[in-house]
Amino acid sequence: MLRNMDDFVDCTIHATDGIIGHVKDFYFDDKVWVIRYLIVDTGTWLSSRNVLISPIAINHPNWAEKILPVSITKEQVKNSPDIDTEKPVSRQHEMLYLGYYGYSYYWGGSNFWGGGAFPYMMMPDYGGLVATPQAARPEEMEAHARDEAARHQSDDLHLRSCKAVLDYHIEAEDGDIGHLQGLLVDEETWAIRYLIVNTSNWWLGHEVLIAPQWIRDVIWPAATVSVNLTRQAVQDAPPYNSAEQLNREQESGIFKHYGRTGYWADEVEREKAK
């Protein structure tokens, strides 16, 4: 199911032994447009320290009560690597974090999460058990982690704050079309499926959906997203109503309008190619 990013904000993160805190923001991967981490405000129990929680740890959400249960303990979170969420997260920091929880690295595979589409597939044992901290990992795995850290420590940074990109200008091939109003996220894969674009500065009160696959370029210093679409195509696109749940028929209509193949078909082809 697709959910507005706002649905996740302020959700309670519930560990196996109590509440960790509340979702404040997200880091997404700007290469493949997938949410990699939730930024969680822990409140008073950790002196309002912000921590990262990976979707790898998240179990079935309780949307009625806005609870995201996770398969880690409060003690694990307390002792997790300290990361300044106000600064860019480097690949080396990620390796410390993923290594601490015993998660596999998500990069290097052909899918969103390594070789798979779903984050839980990165768990050491994704049977609903608590992840194993770094201290308990075998010595040879530690050596491999150190080697990988040295090899990837200078990798380009691709993690961006979701909140920071809101209000970015959206430009079609032939001019401005509006600004980024929000994001629609697949709650199973954590992929960002659509940018919600508010075109009210072009024509009144119209919101449309644009898939990340149609992005030509993002100029981060200028806060501008360029897309491979014309203004007319966007103007004629099916309007988006945030009060209604988007279904596959409506999604198909959007892709058909732009003459593009739906992302679900592309993913089926990737699985066949394995």
C-alpha cells in the first residue's frame, strides 16, 4: 500500500521492550529513491538524542494507533553508534550502524535492498527475531566489515532528508510546473513511488503525481528537480486527490497517460532476470 510520508511522521517506534521515540524525518537514497532510515527523536529517556532506525527492523505497522513495532531492544538503541543526524551520513557511518545490528549492506545488489525488494530480507535471520549486535558477530565477519569500510569510505553521499526536499521547484522540459508537496511511499519496500507536485503556481489547486523514474536531474544547491515531461503532459495528467487511497487502476492510468511502463512491471522483469 502507498502512504503519504506525513502518515509516518510522529509515529511511535515501539521496541520489543518499550517505546524508543517518535519519527521526526527520514533519509532517502537519492540514487534509487528509497527510504533508508527513519530519524527518531527519543525524547527524555535518551536526553532527546536522535537515532536512526532502519526499515530492516520494522514489523507490521499498527496504523490505527500510529505505531511502528521494531525487532530491536531499547538497550540496543541506547548503545548504537552515535550519528549526528544534522550532518550528512557517510558510507562509513552506515557500515558502523549496519554492522552493529548485524544487518547486511543494501548497496551492490540489483534491487532496492541488496538482492531483494523488501528490507526484512536484510536481517541475519528474518523470522521475527531480534537482530544480533556487532559484538556477537564472528571474527571473520568483523574483518570483512573493516575491509568493506576501507573500500567504501570515500563513496559519494546519497542520503537526503525527506523534509529538506519539500517545496523544491519542479521543472518540466519547457518550464516550471510547481513545487514538491509530498511523497508517496510503498510501506512494504519503502520505495518512494511518487512525488506529489502542487501546481497551484501554474493553475489553481491541482496536484499531480510524478514517478522518480521520470526525473532527469536534481540540482540540490538550487533546490530544483527537472523531469522528462512537458508542461502540457503534466497539465493533462489525472489529478491526485490526497483524501483517497491510490489504487493500481489509478496508477495504471497515470503511467498510461505519460506513455510509460508501470514500476510493478519493471520489478517483475528484474525478478525474472535473476
